[in-house]
Amino acid sequence: MTEPTTESYSSDVAVVEVDGEWHGSHAAASGRTFIIVGTAHISQESTDLVRQVIEREQPDVVCVELDEQRYQTLANQRKWESLDLRQVIRQKQMMTLIINLMLSSYQKRLGQKLGVAPGTELLEATKVAQEMGIPVELVDRDVRITLRRAWNGMSFWEKSKLLSAGLTGMMEGQEISEEQLAELRQTDVLTELMQELGRFMPKLKTVLIDERDTYITQKILAVEGQKVVAVVGAGHMQGIRQSLAANQRQDLAPLETIPPPSKTGTIIGWGLPLLMVLMLGYIGVTQGAAAFGQNLAYWILAGMILSAVGAIAAYGHPVTVLVAFFTAPYATLNPLIGVGYIAALAQVYVRPPTVKQLQTVGDDVTQPKLWWQNRLLRVMLVFIFTTIGNLIGNFLGASEIIRNLF
């Protein structure tokens, strides 16, 4: 083990020394040196720096800001090919998938501008460590847990703002000036994006930045070795540096738990159908069975027709259109059944995405017309359009019932 030589590095490298003796993995981390390399996830300079630091410092272990899923994606270049879309839909994680695609598209587009694939420097850290026979530890939280915690923690309006901004940004393909590119080379791009969103949605920043600072720090403290090199995004560097210096252990179980959706959403989800049923009952008592039947039919048919229209607008298969049409009433009465999820699952069974389309989804997502040609993106359109159609249908049905209430 060599002594740290960080005085010859740039400000992208920080050293945290912890006094005392280190007694192994079951004792408090002490007598240790943590060398933190802050990287920009699409920077060639960061990739070169990572190799330089690891080769020069020869640490006992290299920690990398990756979870197992992201590591396999980078190492095997099979991000979307290995996607089990049916399982994603059954577990109601379509919104997580859409957000993941939004972030990946944004980062990939910037990477193409800079000539470096996203995450190259993280993969480089694992390669150099393996070449030198140094153990590698993946210290980031599972990305699926992170995204689901973020999604469940946001309000309805925050979710709407995030999706509208993200989908618009993916399709616009905004040009980036040379000055902006120069700045991006010096920053952790994904973290910069998250911090920008965090200014408008504090809950999102808490999950994506602050919680992960804590999580990554605790994972780094838990590894064995007196000299540790940690390769993390530049946006995490300051928070991790301060937490390592504090050298305090923390239970990670709360940060690995996916919280249930907000109670407000549950109350609204069950409350609105109940209110509709009560209003229909009142109409039946005061105006007779014929009026009750007419209003009930209008409410149900509005949701069924517009759900089917949504599936048609997404170029859904005829089977998908029929599924959206006939399942809409059940989704209206039971918020646990989402017509968008059922229709999307039907679309996957009758028109599964091809391997080629899974490979090109990152590029196709930036071109609006290709959303209707790429089968994975078409599944997302089916999910989005049928959900919106059903919501509009329910709104129109409710408006008609309220109009005829008195």
C-alpha cells in the first residue's frame, strides 16, 4: 500500500483521513484513508483521471457509484435487451421505466455531444481494479428502489410536472452550445439534472441526491481496507466527503424501503368512485330507475370509449383496443386496477418489442414519430393514452351526473 499522492491531482480528487486503528469489517472504520474521485459521467477527462488515481494509489479496495443492475448494463451493453417488460407492468412499475428512460435519453444525448458514452469512467474504475487484482465494491442503491422512492414521494402535481418536462425534453432534442458543453465536461451531468429538478421538487432531490449521499457513504465505510478509492459523481463528492469525515454509522434499512403511495392518492382513488356511486344512488331514488340507468351508462361508456380511443391513438393492436374498452369500467370502480397497465400488458403479449427495437430505444425516444414505430415506446404510449382517456371519460361522466343531480 502506497502513501496518498493527491497533491498532484486536480480538485476533482479529495482525501479524507480518519484517525485511529482499523480493526476489520465488524469494527468502526478508523485509521483509514478515503480517496474520493469526483467524476462527470460523460467526460473523457474523468475516465483518464480514474485510471491514473487507481494505478498510482494502489488501494486495498475500489468503490464505485453503481448498483448491480447498472453495472451489468454498462459491462454487457444490454440495458434494454434484458428488460422483462411483462414483469415491469405486472409490478406496476411503468412510471419507473418511463423516468429511467427519460434520464438515460438525456444522458446519452449529452454523451454523444461530448464523444463519451455515459458511465464510461465508472466502468473504467472496475476494469482497472480487476487488471490490478483489487477488489471492487458496488456501493450505490438499487436504481429501481431509488426511482420508486422518488415517485411515491412526489405529489400528483409534481409527478405531472416531471413527466411533462421530461417527455418534452426528450422529444425536443435541444441544441447545446460549445460553452455549455465546456461546462458539462466539468460536472456530473446526471446530478446536475437532478439538482435542477430538485429546485422545483425538493422531495425528488432528497431521494436522488441526499439519500444516496448517505447510502453510498455507509457502503464505503463498510468495506474492508485501510486505503479506499471511491469513484462517484461530482455532485455527490461534497456530501460524501463530509459524511466520511464524520465517520458515523447509520442503519440503511429505512433507505432501502419503498414507501407506500401517499394517503391522499388512496383517498382520492377510492373516494371518487364511492362519491359517484352515492350520487347515482341519489338520482335513482329521486328521479327513478330510468334516470339512474341513463347516467350510469353515460359514466361507464365515456370511460370505455375514450380508453379505447387512447389505445387507437397509440396504434395499439385491435386486441389491445378491445381490452382497454372492456376493462375501463373495472378500473373506474377499483383504483387498484389501472386500465393503462392492463392495456399495456395486452399490447406486450400481442406485439412484443424486437431485440433491435430494444437496442435502439435510446435513440428512437428523441424522435416523436418513432414512438409509434418502436414497439417498446408504443407500449408506453398505450399506457399513457389509455390512462388519460379513462381519466377524461370519468371526468365527463362525473360532470354529466352532477349536472343531472338536481
